[in-house]
Amino acid sequence: MPSQYDPVESPDETTLFPYHDRTPPKTADVYRARRVVRRTLPRTPLVRSEPLSAEFDADVYLKREDTLPTGAFKVRGGVTLAADLDDAFRDPGLIAASTGNHGQSVAYAGRTFDVPVTVAVPRDANPSKVTAMERLGADVVHHGDDFDDAREHAEELAAAEGYRYVHSANEPKLVAGVGTAGLEIVEDLPEVDYLFSPVGGGSSAAGYCLTVGELADATVVGAQSEAAPAMYRAWDEGHLDPADEMGTFAEGIATRVPFAMTIDLLRDRLDDFCLVSEDAIRTAVRDLLVEESLVAEGAAAASVAAMRGMRDELSGKTVVLPISGRNLDTEKHRTALGE
């Protein structure tokens, strides 16, 4: 009989272990996750955007996930998972693969619950995100050219060393944790017509489907770069095949491989899904800085680009745009500003 450190059959191209629960979370699980999130993280503000409201002739609100301690939404999932960690993993610790925000989430959770953390990142990972992970106490290992190379290395290390591998999306507690942002939105603004969410691994969009979509009957729309269309194609075409393309400016949505659990949730609950251009993402990064004085990652800006592609539908509506993260490196900021 294989041990909990031996990989098991996976429905997608990523590695799973016996300890991975493959049951998609429900809205009730998001409420359970909130007990942990409330104890460990501050509530994030929901504020009206005057520039975007004027642009779209709508009431546009920003969910400021960038104000969380790691500067991004993913930490909600990290603390939810680590709070209930099996004792067998407390000494070897957690391992994750990341382009930055997922790694910071796991590192923050590890520090909060006194668990060691290792994070595998691509060789050209965002330096500021790497520094942030190290400041939180993580051991950062550079490997490969992109996220999926780093992911495969993390999976190998998990099998060899007995770490608890924290998958980027096939984790019901992680998805439930990030979904707590949606509960806060519904409490602050019960009447929501549309919510736009970036899609990388899909945990954020799935969480909003379980909350803002389910509780407020809002239309939840996903946004992904056309330069990294793996999740979009899986959702649209009904498969889990990796995509050949993966060259987006927005590292938060840069993955070649779709994830089974979140795709199942998104196929069932996501109302629409938009591919947006790299130029549109860069323009949105610039506009958020100039108009809102907000440093927003390309992933958050992808949602603005998706809104612009649906402009006629949004007039007169109440729209929520999560600012999913602020961890944009200096060079990419200059590129977006045309410097």
C-alpha cells in the first residue's frame, strides 16, 4: 500500500498525494473557513471607484485584497489550510510552487502556525516576491523557466522529503479560504450585478462563484490573458489538456496546466470567461496607477480589461472588481507605463 508520500493518480497533469482531498468545497465550507480567516487576517475594504464608475456609467467597487499582509488574496487560503495541518507534517513542513503570491501565502501561514515552509519558484521569479517569502521565513528554491517547471520540482521534493505539498488549486480548504473575500463583499454590498475575477489556477474565481455568485445571484466573469489560455480552453472545450502558450506579462495568471478541482467548479458555476490581450492588461495596470493611485498586478488588471470588453452590458449595473494583488515588480511597472 503506498504511503502518504507516494503520488496517486491525478485527474490533471499535476501531482496529487493521498492526503489531498479532491472533493470541491461548497458555500458552507467558505463559512467554516471564515472562522480561521477572522482570527488571523484583517477584513479588506470595499470602496467605490469614481474613475471606473464614470468610465462604465456604473457603480464600480474595488475589493482591496491588496491590503492584506502579503499584498494579495491568496493568504486567506494559506491560513485556512495550515490551521488544520496534520501533525505528521508539522516537522517536515509545507512545500509549494509559486510565481510569488501563493508562496507568500504559504510562507505567512507557516510563520503564523510555526510550520517550516519551502517554496519552489522559477529562476526569473519576481525578486520582490522572493524577498517577501524569505522575510516570512520560507526557504526559496529556484528551479526551471516557468511556474510549471517549479511546480514539478516541488512535487518531486514533496515525494522525496515528506513535505506536505500545498497544491495551487486542488485544495478545497485553500479555495474555501480565498472565498471568504466573497462573504465580505455580500455583507457590505448585497446587491451585486457583476463580479470580474482573474483566473490563474482558478481558486479566486471559484471562491467568488461559491459566494457572490451563489448568495447575491451575481454574474461572475473570469479573465485570463490570451497569452496563457490553459484554464480558459479547459473551461470552454471540456478537457484538462495543457496549453502550449504561456507568455503573459501577468505572472499571477501564468500557467500552462489547468487544475481539475477549480475547473469543475468553474464549469458548473462561472457565468462567462474572457480572454484579454497583453496590451489591454498593461493599459489597465497603467490606468489603475494613474486614475486610482493603485499599484495593481497584471492579474487584477486583466479583470479591468475584461470589463472593457463588456462595456455595453455594464451600464447602470453594480460591479465589483477585486484588486487581487499589489506585488508588481519595478520593471513590469515601467513596461506598463511605457518607460
